[in-house]
Amino acid sequence: MLRFPPGLRESSVAKSIPNYLRLYNERPLALAKSAEEAWPCLAHVCRAFERATGWPLRYLDGDATHHDLDLLWSAPVDPGVGTSPGHIGIELVDDADGDRVGRVSSDAASELAAAFAELLDELARTRHALRHREADLAVGVPLASHGNSARHLADQLAAVLRAGAEAIGCHSAALYMLDEATSELKLRSCWNLPTERYTASARPLRSATADLEALAGHAVVLDDAVSCQAWNPPEPFAAAVCVPVASSTTPLGTLWIFSRHERPFSDQEVNIAEVVAGRLASDLEREVLLAEGTAGARLKRQWLAAERWQQNQVPRNAPLIDGWDVAGWTQGPDGVGGEFFDWFARPNDALVFAIGGVHADSLEAALAAAALRAALRSHSQHVSEPPELLELVNRTLWTSSADERGANLFFATTACAGQSAGCLRCALAGDAGAYRLSSDGCRALLSPTLALGLSFDAQYAAHDVNLEAGEALLVVSEGVRTLIEAESHLFGDEPLAQSLVEHLDAPAETLADLVRDRLEALAGDAGQHHRTVLIAKRRDR
């Protein structure tokens, strides 16, 4: 706290600070305690030690010195957070009358005292950790919004201003908040001031001398009309005090408390004003947190609804098409994502299945994937050839989306005209992967092509795949294909291809689960990309 005595001349200090201004610098409160206050049992332990060993044990403030001839032994110890470090020492005793009966050796007493000092230190650290833990738990208490609260924030702020002003015997109070550019101060709440003040223009910060000083971290006290005139207060009162209103990291504005009469302000009254400013800051922060919490809860509900909706779109049961068994799964780190698999039967009993994905993030990806799937379903009702369908979907995305990141789509259908019953006709746009699983092993079928939505005139080629009874087609999304290609021998000590081939006699669902197990073993559950797998297997006759 800086005080300028009444007789101090203005020339004795910097010209920019009048000799009647008092500035209060806020300092952290000291938590100093005596050893007896920090450790109520300390005196009892020392007495018990002396009775048991015959040596006096004392706790002494300050550091032990090598020249302290009154001590036989000493060890430093901190009796608690906020206390002065001290030391525990064993005092020398007068041996003029011979050794005290029952006294243990000095070495044994020193060893016992050292153990006691270590326990005291450990207990001090535990207390310190517990104090910090309790503060963390206090912050973790969730804020609850009461929708039926009768008091609006404006009334709450006005009530705090009134309580603060009346507590120090003043007549009015006002809260001024900084704008986003921190260039102006606008009245946001007041008590016992004309309501017309709310319509007044904001005060430029550069000319608000007292407010600038307060925002620098000082409480400004104006005892009389002369000082008020010099420091440009917002209201024409005879005396005033201005304190900063700030969060733990950001200045928010200033609190002014006005008096109609010239008067001094004691340190206690200035401290009350600072407490009121802290209450205002906490009320404002609480409202912000409540608003953000409400918005976050609403967003979370919407997110969960989107996740449920996307999960409901996943096909559960494969269509009953003679000779075919299909299964698949999709998963991602955020619950919602931009990949999907789909299958359905056409009126001519042809099986259609697909894997799609978009190059986007999170909720945007989910919306884009839903649009891609809707386009796929719509066009597949009228187009049977996979390349033609991909080209129609490509034009749909090109004309309806401004996104330049594109989409992947693998599309296949059974019952190719003029081909055997195990024939699949497929087409690929983008970076998905397709692998044929047979007794001969695993073989990649398609190379990446231009993604959908990047060129209006993109064309795609058809590929026929003939599966014998018991063989299967593995289709994976871009993230899985990238992971497979990153492993030159396909997934470590037990290659994925070999494992799948060895289990070709299993149902498609078992094969799909086997792929998921290998992926999780390699990349973990918390992968950075969405992953989708589909298995189409030709049943044995």
C-alpha cells in the first residue's frame, strides 16, 4: 500500500500522480502460523520424547547453525504450508550431577528424533497435497442453473453494489465493463444512480485516468472533490474509491463506489470494496459458465442423438440372397463419423453392397456421409451398372456440395448378366480397398481412383470378380487400407491374410470380427481414423 502524507508536495513525487492519491497494491494473504498452531500435538510429543529418552526435544524457528552450542543434534523440518521453516533439535543437558538415570545414548536419541522429523515432514507434505486436492474438488462441483430463479442477473448485480456501498457508508456504486477491444468502459450495472446513465456513451479508456490505474492492479482512493476532479471519475461526487474487477486471468472492468461528502477511506473499507469487486467478477463468470454449460449440454444431447441416428442406419440383418453371406462393422474415435457400409436386395434378387466415406471431420463428416448414402440409395433404384451409378453419384456431389475434399465409394452387385452365379461386378471411386480371399491367399483387386465430387466428368471402370464357393471379398475403408499397406507382411507375427484364409470356412460375421480384432491389436481402440470393413462370402453349396 502506497500512502502520500497530506504534507507531501507534488514535486516530491512523479508529476503524473497527485500528492493526495492513495494506491492500494493487493498482496496475497500470509498464512504464517506458529509451530503450536500448525502442530497442536508437537509439545506433547516433545515431552513424551524427553520422558522416554531422557533428552529434551525442542522445535525451534529458523535454520539450525553449526555454532549452536546448546544443541546435541538437529534436523530441518517444515511444520506446514505457510509456516516458517524450522528445525527439531536435542538440547544438551547439564551433567554436573552425573548422567541422568535412564537416559538412552545420544546416538539412539538422535536416530529416534530423525525418524520423528521425517514423519513430521511427510505429514506436512500430505497436508499440503490434501489442501490442494480439496481446492481442485471444489472447482469440480458442477454449476446448476435454476430456471425458476426469480432474480435476474441485473437485480443480482445491483444488490451486490448496494450491499458494498452501504457497508462502507457510501451513497452510490457503479460497475463499468471493458469492451472487446479494451478501449472503452461502459456502465453495465449501478445502484442509486439515474437510470439515464445506461443510455450514456461509453467512456474512452485512454482518458479514464483512475480506471487505468485501477486496471493496472491498484485501488484508487479519492478523498475529496479536488482529487476527484483531477482523476476524472465517471460521476461528480465528493469522494470515491475505484477498484479493479477482474477474473484470475483477465481484467473485466472497474467498480466505483461514491460518497456525496468528502471523507477518508480506511484500509478495511478499501478491502471491502475489493471483496465486492471479486464477488461481481465471480457472479459474471458464473453466468458465463452457466451459459456455456447449458450450450454444451444441449450440444452433447444433439451429438448423442446424431450418434444414435447414425448407429440406427447401420444394416443389422443381411438380406436372404441364395448363395451369399455378408457382414460388416464400422467404428470411429468420436462416435459419429464419415464412413458407412450398406447392403440391400434388388427386385431381381441381386445383392448390392457398398462402403463409402468422406474426407471431413466429425459432425460434418457424418452429415456428408448421410448425403452420400442417400444419393447411393436413390440412384441404385434406377441404375444397375456400378460405373454408371458412381458417375451419377459423382455429379450429384459435384452440383450439391462446395467441398473439394471428395468422397470414397465402393459399389458392387451380384448376378452379372451372362456370368456365373458367383460373379460380382464392382467399381471404385477413391481410396477404399478390396481383397479377394481364397485358399490361395489374399490378393488386392483394385487400385485407388479419383474420388467422387472432384470432377464433373469423372468416369469409372467396371471390374468383374468371380468367387468360388467358400471364397470371400474383403472391402475396407481408406483408413484400414492405409493401415494394411503400412504393414508389408500384413499385421505382424500372425498375418491378417493368413488368419483369414485359415478361417474361410467360418461365417462372414466371424471373418469381420477377426479383422476387427487384428486392427485393434495393431492400432488400438482409440485410432485416429474411422474404420469400416465389409465381408461378402460365397456360401458353399
